[in-house]
Amino acid sequence: MLFNSVAYLIFFAVVGALHFALPHRFRWLLLLLASYWFYMSWNAVYLVLILASTGVDYVVSHRMARAPDRGTRRALLLVSLSTNLGLLFVFKYWDFANDSLRQLAEATGLYWEVPSLDVLLPVGISFYTFQTLSYTIDVYRGTLRPERHLGHFALFVAFFPQLVAGPIERASRLLPQIDVVKALDWARINSGAQLFLWGLFKKVVIADRVSLYVDAVYGNLDFHNPTSYWIATYCFAIQIYCDFSGYSDMAIGSAKILGFDLMENFRRPYFATSMTEFWRRWHISLSTWLRDYLYIPLGGNRHGTTALYRNLLITMLLGGLWHGASLNFVIWGAFHGVLLGLSRATLPFRDRLYERSEAPSWVRDGVRMLITFHLVCLGWIFFRAETLADSLQIIRGITGFGAAFASPFLYADVLVNAGFGVIVLLAVQVWQERFGPVRESLVRAPIWVRWAVVYALVFAILLLGVETGSQFIYFQF
């Protein structure tokens, strides 16, 4: 059940109406059943994985809280890690690891015949696995008390607005909200609906529209020239941002209507002036998770420069692998790990260069943004291309070597239709960067202005939105 579908709108309207009609003590049960139904609309069998993860972590967390010593707590934490990461490995990484070992065996003349599983990847498994792992790790560290109510904990794991693609919430933030009595708040519903509408606009008017160009070029590389590669790569940068941040907006908006506050997941990442800043603005729930549960436990920056760069590289390598079981994602993660290290190493030099320049600050910041954006786009090539060979072909192409025929304007109608949405997005983001959230400005605006904006978004979605109901990119992770 996709957010950008009529089925979801009907589902959410029914759940929302029942949610506020029921007494508070029954609402968690409604939301839990709705969340399970929502997930089962993709594949009912895979609900077993969520139930298994929920059950194991509930039991483990309570036993950790009663454990007499650190060794016992560590053993119980290992049970949680083994269960959750084991399920993730089997369903997401087994075939990748198996194929890699087979290729290595063949290269060394050895025999390898371990069968592939060839199973369907459970939707959202990377997200809810990280979410429930953060809970058990926090209980192990003693920074969180285990949740006594099994139903509330199950809802934390499976809460449908953010179940399949985040934001990856922390138990300390989401669990207490389940206990709060939520009155029907029309201002909150209005704010959540506007955010949902904005996310839907980004998805169907921009992301799905530019994807037509991206798919045409990346799906047939031999038929395109360097200019097409450049345009398609820029378009993919727009597509993945609008697709994923659009999902996040719709998730946060849906939760807000129901009375829950989810964390911000994107903060205008393409305005970043360094790679370090980019990761403070992009997929914030994942980047902070990797920082708190991987980078800092590895030692962070506490053990010297060499260890710092090593920890950055390991963190981003595993972050890349989290996104997908392929060599391209490993390279993408390593690429960002190297860039983060270089960003740290060159910061004093770049700051001196910035201060010595006589150009206006907006020019200096603009140059930094352009450099950062193009480095990010270079990484997106590995993220989007199907194979390493395709990635290298595109990189050769954008430098002017190889490839050849089609005009980059073969799909001009796609670019023109997407152009309106991109212009609106850019205008909104420039406003947000300078003056703060547009929604806060709209609250202070006359009511006719607010309704005009809503009607304009609805009109644009109906007129320019792609009607295929395409899946969100991050559902595959």
C-alpha cells in the first residue's frame, strides 16, 4: 500500500477517524492492527519477521534490565544482535555474499556450490531492524528502561507511517508518545495534511516525472551521449531527494495528524557547503544512528587522526552496504567515507581560503555548495547504475570519452513538465534556508493565501503528477 495511492488515502481516513473515535486506552491496539494490516498488504508472510524481532527484543530487554552483571547483559545483547542482523543477512545479503564467495572460489580454482536463496526482500527490513536494535542497545547501555507494555513496544517497532522507509525513530522519543492522550486538534491535522500534500507533490510531480528521463538514459547507456549522462545524473539527484524526502514528509504528516511527532529526516541537503554538512542534512535518522551506534562505539575521534579516518571509512562502508547488497553500494559508501575524511583533513585550508577571498560571502558559499553538490552527484552514479561496469561507462561518458548517439533533448517534454515542480521546490527551499519553514510563514498569512497554496498543490498534482503509482526508491532497502 503506497502513500501515493487512493488505497492509502482511504485506509488512513478510516484509521484516523477510528483513532479519534476510540477511547485512549484502545488506540494503541487500533494502530498496531492497522500497522500490521498495512505491512501485510505487501506480503502477509513476512509479518512473521516483524513479530519475531518484536518478541525477541521485548524478552531480551527485560532480561537485560534484571541481569546481575555486565557479562550477562552482553550475552543477551548478542542474542538481539544475532537475531535481528541474522534475519537481515539471510533475506538481504545471503545471495550477495554467496555469489561473491563463488566468484572468489572460481578465480582461485576452487569448487563452491552453496545454493542461493533467491527470496523476495522484505519491505522495510533495514529500517525496522535498525529501529529495534537501537532500543536493545539503549537498554543495554542503561540509558533506557525497557517498555513494560508489549503492545506499546510492538507499535513502536511497526508504527505504519514510518515502518517501511523511516524516519528511523528512537524508543526514547516515540514510545512515550503512545501514552499521551491525544485530543482532536484541527490545527495539527491541518499542518500534517499540508506536509503530506507537499510530500506527495515532491513524489508524483517531481520525482516520478524526472525518473522517466533517468530510466531512459541509465537503462540504455549505449544509446546516449555525455550530455545525456550529465542531465540524467542531475535528474537522479533531484529524483532521489524528492522521492525519499517526499516519503518522509508524508510519513511525518500522517503521524502528525494522528498526534505523533516524528523526527526531521531531511534539511535541504543540497545547500550543504561540505560533505560533513551534507550528512547532517541528508537522511538524518540514519546518519545519527550510524554516528551513535557505530562511529562512536568504534572510537569516533577519540584515539587520534588515523583512527578517526578509519572509523569514518568503516561507518560509511557499512552505511553503503545497509542501502543494498551490491558492489556499487559498497563503493558508494567508501566514496563518501573518503570524502568525509578529506573534508575533515582539508577544513583548516578551506577555511583560510574562504576568509582570504574578497568575494561576497554568498559567492563563496555558492562555490562551496556547487562543489559539494557535484561530489554528491558523482556518488549518485554508483547508487543508481545497475552494475559497476555501467557506473564506469557513465563516468567515462561525462568526461567526454565513449558513447554516443541520442540527443539529450530526445525527452525534452519530460524535462519541461518536471521543470515547473523543480522551480517550485527550489523557491520553497531558498525561502526555508533564509527565513525558516514555509508552513510557519503560511500560518501568519491571510486564510485566502493558505487555501490558494493548497489548491495550487492539488491542481499541480492532478495536472502534472505521474499516475503510475510508482514505488518509493527506498522501499528496496
